[in-house]
Amino acid sequence: MYPSLAFLLAASSTLAVAAPSPLLRRQNTREYDVLAAPDADVAALLEQLGLSPANDGVFATFDNARFRGFSGAITEDEVAVLRRAEGVLSVREAAQVVPAASRSDATWGLQRISQAGRVSAAGTATGRGYTYTWNDTSALGAGVDIYVIDSGIYLEHDEFAGRARLGFNYFADQPGDVFGHAAGETVGVATNANIIDVKAVADNGLGSSSGFFASLDWILQSHANRSTEPDFVASIVSMSLGFASVLDNVDTAVTELAAAGIHVSIAAGNTFDDACTHSPSSAGGPGTDLLVVGASTINDTILWFSSTGPCVDVYAPGAEVVSAAPTGPSDYVSDSGTSMAAPHVAGLLAYFIGDQQALGKSPAAAKARVVDIANKRGGLLGVNADFVEGGDVLLAGNGAS
């Protein structure tokens, strides 16, 4: 999830030691993320530095079909060695994750994405008396795995009806979720999809690129394993977090998800700026297989602090969205932000794939379906004061009415 606006604006773009990292025992080191080619020998790279996965200074290793590498605390001399090493794609100092903030202020959002016209604003946006409509031909995401990269999921919530499970937690001593999030909106759109919790943000709202890469590594391996099982249909990632600047290694890794056949919905960000100026939203836009999602309001306008611009593919409900709260199995909370909007589109991807399973094999085709339906629905009625020109202002929907 993205943090409060004040935190987001003050956040540093890099940090020397990530929140989950163990105490460093070597002097003059800083934390780096090292990405290497899929055939690279990571053990040999570590051996060159006198390190191994068992060392305190190695925080995570990556070993999937799209990229390999590690995150760890290394010296400037070791950085130079790695940058000359065969098969190494990038060596970058670890960056702080900016959780895609939610603002505490339904579910009107589900009704809006399933009807052609505006939702009447006569009632309250935070009420739950709205109607969701879907096509009878849709399997509502059955067999689709949706990986939610965020601050965790309260798995026991009634909203998930037992279909949410823990997948990967970079913070082993911090189970569950303390913030609340919009995973329930994903469930609402595609009620038969499997929800998989991937926790990359700590309970204090902080994280680092090390945890982000470790999460992607786990998802890629899980996707490869699930692809061999008879009940598997597709993998989708809902990504409600980001960084304060453009990071080429982050954008490369996220693009590799799509190259592996994984569908990706990315929150555009809540900094009322150009989504192309920070990762991973900078990796999206026309010509890519990634869907970057801005936030809209019940009045069919762009939420005032939503990031905009040419990297944003579609907009989805993101203001005063009601979703599962972490305080009890029947509790709900209302939040606003692009971290609420991106799960709606992750759910839409599962919905369309359930209706036409061939889309599950092609992130490009599934994205085209989402954008095509949005084009037919027309644009939003108003933009925010900081709107960045260059992108279409399309409202995502399921095309049911």
C-alpha cells in the first residue's frame, strides 16, 4: 500500500540498510540489489566476494526462470567487481519501497465498473448498498491466482471466504496485515479467484527493494510450479507499492513478470504527478504488457492526488473504497488511493480470463481487452489540478452493462 501523502513526499529514494536486514558484521558496506541473467551462477558470484547465502550480509537470493541475483551488504570495491562480472545485468543500491499510500477517509466501485453510466452520488460512497453486475458466461476468475504484493492480508476475513492464503512473507516475524487494503475489491470483481498474500512491506509501512525483488522471485517460481497443475488458469499480480524515482532494475524485473506470462496491475501512485517518473508505474503505458491504474471518484473524476500521464493505461474506483479491515473477520474500512484502484483492475483481469481462458496465456491480449472495454465506456468527466497530459482518461469496467 502507498503511505500517507506526507510520508510519501518526505521519503528518501535510497537507504543504506533495509528494514528487514540483519545486523551487518562487515564494515563499510551498503545494501545493493544485484540482478543477473537467468543462466548466471549466483553461488560463483558470491564466492568471488567471499560470501554465501548463509552470511549475515546476504539478505536474499533470486533463482527463477527470468532473472537471478541477490541482495546484500557489499563494499564499493565489491560493487566494481560485480559490475565487471559476466552475466550481471545491474548493480544498484537498494531503494526504499514507497507503500502506494492509502488515505483513510463500496462498494460503489464494484457497481461503477459493472455499469455504463455514473453511480448516483445521492447516497454515501462508503455504503455497501450498491449492485455488482456480471455476465453469466464468466467463471468469475475460477482457477486464476492473484498475488497481492502489499503490507499483508488479514486472511481470516469473511470477505475472502477461505480463498485467501499466505504465499510469501519477507518479514517472517510480522504475519498478517495492520493497515487494511483493497484485496477485498479484487475478490468482489472475481469472486472465484485465489488470493495469495505476498508481504513486501513491513508493519511500520516501510520496505526495501530487496524485499520487492525477493517477492517477485517467489512469484515467478510459484507461477512456474502452478502452471503444471491441471486446475491452473492464469497468474495475476496486484502491485500497490512503488519507489520515489525511476529504477531501471525494478522496471526490468516487473517487465519480466509479463514476459513469463504473468498479468500485472500496478498502482499509478498518489503523488499528483507524472506516473512515468517513478517505478514501477514508469514501466507501463501503451506499447507495454503492464497495466498501470490511476484512481477515480464516485463523480467520474480523477482523484485529486492520483498520479496521471502517459504511463497510466486506465483509471478505476479509488476514492472512499470500502474493503476488508484487519481488525476483525467482519470489519471494514474505507480508504482512498491508487492502491485501491489497482486491485479492481487485477480483479477485472481475472474476470475476463474466466470468461475467455485463452487470455490467460497472453498478458498483451488481456490488457488489450481491458483497454478496449474502457474505450467503449468513454472517458472520465474531469481531471485533477495536477493532471499530466499525454495519456487517455479511460474508466475500466467489465462490460456487463
